[in-house]
Amino acid sequence: MYMTAEMNHNVEWDSAVALSFESVAPKPAIKLPLAEAINKVLAQDLTSGIDLPPAHTAMMDGYAVFGLGPWRIVGELHAGSFLPYLESGCALKVSTGAHLPPHAAFVIPQELATLFDGDVASKSSFTPGQHIRKPGDEALTGETISTAGNLLTPAIAGLAASSAIDDVLVYPQPVVTVVVTGSELASSGTPGPGQIRDSLSVQVTPWAQYLGANVSSSVNCDDDLAKLLAAIKTADGDIVIVTGGSSFGEHDYLRAALSELDAQYIVSEIQMRPGHPTLLAKLPDGKLVAGLPGNPLAALVSFLTVVAPALRGLSGQTEYRMAKVPLAKVFACDRTRVVPVVLSSGVAEITEFRGSAMLRGLSQADGLGVVSPGENPAGTLIRVLPLPWRVN
């Protein structure tokens, strides 16, 4: 059972990340064709079904030879053709990728070949096997080529296809619904008096998609308890992401809505800036509700703190492994700060525009630096969170 809101009041940043990750379990695995499984997480180790390459293969265009030269040219091999035997003193003109007779000595690259009267000689000497890939050079039959928990990238899918794998077990994508709250938000045009432009609707969906989630819908909701309750009740999927309304003000309705829905808090507040009033709760049906601040930079910090770890857990991935980079300049803070950083010459430079409502610094950033409380002189190692659009 998770702690109550009171027991989980104001947790440290690392605890919030861990609680989010531990609050879920991977969804049941499904079998899909390779092409449909790309960008999903492997639920099984992949083992090669064949030797890769499956035969002796020419690494470049040229002439495959056997015996002592010069060599009589007796034929031609293209990719897709095969000749099992080559007489001593003979050569085959070959294309890159052609399957060669297994006893071929080496391949003379086309640019180093001398041709005369149907024979070929070499302008250089070569060692046995040079410019020939041997069977199993890349992988042997039964060898593991990727492990469970890895994202099936196009490169891994290509390797699997080359290894005679057609279908794979993967975890389904987590499903997310986005609810952007705020009566003051204008979705287009010049905002009127008392209004501001909605900058989160265009961001939160791709944040989740970049991290492998399927976003079922994104809706806007006024600052109204009944409307917010309806939006959460009708939301599909594993996680409902609510931006705005997570604090304790008179017009912040998310906590009241969660109380009416009998939600159990996993995280109530976090000792960090920006994003202190971030919350994560679980509804009786098992669905998570993540409450993010309405300020754009704070919303992303909170998303990476309580949403991204849950998405990783649902999709069968491991916890974050963050790079550590030295600070370029002193940065003292009394609580964990998560700030946009630019990485240059091996150090992290904190951007100028880093207020919770600012996007300009984030638009220039290479990542978010997680700076622990303390004096943090120049050279202090900080962790760097990859931005969603830079993860894969």
C-alpha cells in the first residue's frame, strides 16, 4: 500500500521518481511483426535464427580469387546469386554482398585490379580472407542480439530481420489522456484581457509520444470542479495527465477532485523547484493521475519526475540512468533544482531563462540538470535528464 498524502508530503526528488516507477508494472506482452513492433520495448531476448552473415560474403566490388595468380576470370557473382566451387587459379567478378565459394582466398578490390586478356592480377598483396565476411562474423545461430527491456529501434529491428526473426514479443504502449486546465487559456489568436495563450496542449502530447506512449485524447478544461471530475472519469488509458490546478489555491480543483474519486496519493508534493506542488495518485480502478503545474517549464520538470518513470515501468523499461556532467559555474540552492542546461566542452551551463513560466531557456537546452541542495561550486557533478525529444 502507498503512503497517505500526509506521510508522502514534500518528498525528495529521487524519492518521487522511485515512487512513480514502483507504482506500476509492465503490461502483458504481445506478439507483433517486426515492423509493427518498432518503438516498443522488447519483452524477450532476441536470438539470431541464422549465422549472420549466413555465408562467405564479398565486402566490396572486385574479384574473388582462389589459388595462385594471375587468375582467369571464369564468371560473375551478384548479390542473390551463388556458386559453390571455384577452380584453383580462377577468379569471379563479384558485387558487394555476393555469397562466395567458401574456399575463396580473398577479394581484390576493383580499383586495385589489373585486367588483361581475360585474366586479373592485383596491384597489392592481400592476406587470406581479406575483404570477405565469414559466416557468423556478426552473430552466430542462437546468439543473443538484443535483450528484454531494450527499445526496439529501427537498427535493432533491421538486425533482427537480418537474423531471420519475423515476430517479437513486446510490451504494449502505455495509453495516456491529457487534460489541460485553465479558464484563462486562449487556444488561438491574440489573447484578450486576462487571458494567456495555451502553450501546453501543443507540448504534453508529444512529450508522452516521444517516450513511447499512445495519447488517446487531449482536452481543455475550465477551472471547474464538476468539469474536471467528468474529464478524469471519462479519460481512457493508464495515466491521466492534468496540467494546472495541482496546488492549494481557491481555484485549484485537482486535489478536491481526487478526494471525491477516492484516489490514493503516491506523491503529494516534491521538494524541488520548479514544480513543488506536483502530485501522483492512483484511482480505485488502478489508473494513475499525474498533476503537473500550469507553468510550462515546471510542467515539463514534473512530467519527467512523475510521468516519465511510470511510462518506463508500464512499458517494461528500467529506471533512468542519467549522465553526470560538471557544472560550469557555482549554483547554490536550498532544495533540488531542475533547470535547463546547455552542454558544451564537457560541462553544463545553466541557461539564463529558467523561470517556471519560461520556455526560452528550454528551447535552447540540451537537457535538464538535476542540481542537489548545497553550495555546488563549479565542477560539481550534476545529473542530466534527457529531454523527451532527445531521448531516442
